[in-house]
Amino acid sequence: MKKALSERILNAELDEHLEGRPHRRQRQPPQRPFEEVGFDGQVEHDAVDLADRAGTFDPKLIAKYQRRFLDFEVSRYARGMTVREIRGHLEELYGIDVSPDLISAVTDAVLEEVGEWQNRPLDAIYPLVFFDAIRVKIRDEGFVHNKVVYIALGILPDGTKEILGIWIEQTEGAKFWLRVMNELKSRDVADVLIAVVDGLKGFPEAINAVFPQTWSEPASCI
């Protein structure tokens, strides 16, 4: 996903650069090694260099020959900060001066990629899924609100961990968890063998309403 986001950012910046220009885009081989550093550590992969035929494209958000790329702030704050705030944030922290139009274009591209990830098909069976929610402060339309982030973490048969989904709501409740279960089912999940949950009243019942054979286990027992 991080690779896809970085390529979306580069493409959006190139589109903005080429607007009103006769130059056509081209992919510029070879691919360059690329290290992305986020809260979960370093991830090294190849990011595609993009160029216009006139050779005038000089990306700012992911600069040429840049090997370390911190989590992109526009993607992180896109839903909570104004374009003006994002622009000032990028200039203050990274010394990057970009146009409001570019920020809007990149934000739209990033959110589209995130939306595709949120709705991607899932595996049919998960041996183990951790369901949890945490309370966080989130900036929304210029104001900071307390919200609940719902997380479903699946464990595959080979032990691989996969985030099945992340949802944000005002409060935690079994009714919303029921909505989460229905969404997972609509994304091709047929069964969850063991669900690890907290002590929220009605939570196991919400799970079994969609996955009747699932065994719910309190997190303290794992």
C-alpha cells in the first residue's frame, strides 16, 4: 500500500506539472531504490521515477534520488486539515513549498487509493482475528474531537498478520461492531474461527449474528 501511495503522489505531481504543457509523460528507467520510513519501521522497495519528455519535471514531495521518505503528511492529515494548513505544515517541517492545487490533487489521489484498500476483497477464512477499539483525538473540520478507531487484525494460517479494516466512529458499541462484521462478510469473509475481543457488552452476540460458528475469547485469555 505504501508503494501504491508513493506512486499516486508522484503521478499527481506530474499531472499538475504537465497541465497546459505539450510534453507527454514517460516512465524513466531504471527504477530507483526507495526506503519508506514510518511508524512500523523501514520498508525498502522500488519507486518508479517519472519524467516528462522535456526533462523539466523535478518532484518536490518525493525528490529525485531521495532514499528516505517519511510518512507523507498530506495522506495522514488529509481529512482533518485545510489545504492552507497542510501547505504550511509541509513548509515548516520539510521546507517544501507547493501550490494549493497540487495539495488538493495529491490528497484526492491518496484518498482514492486508501478507499480501494478499505474495500479490497479478503480471504474466505481467518483462523484468528483480533477486534479492538481505541479512543483518539482527531482533527475534523478544524476542530479536535474524541473519536473511536475500530481495528480488525487477522492472522492467516501461515502466521502472517493482516489489517482487515480500520473504521472511525464517535463511540464504541456492539451495534457498530455488527456493521463491521457485515462489511467483512460482504468482502468475502466466510468464517472466523476465533475472535479475540474486549469485554464490551453484546460484542460476542454481534459477531455470532454474522459468523455463527465463531468462538469469541476475551483478550485477557490470549
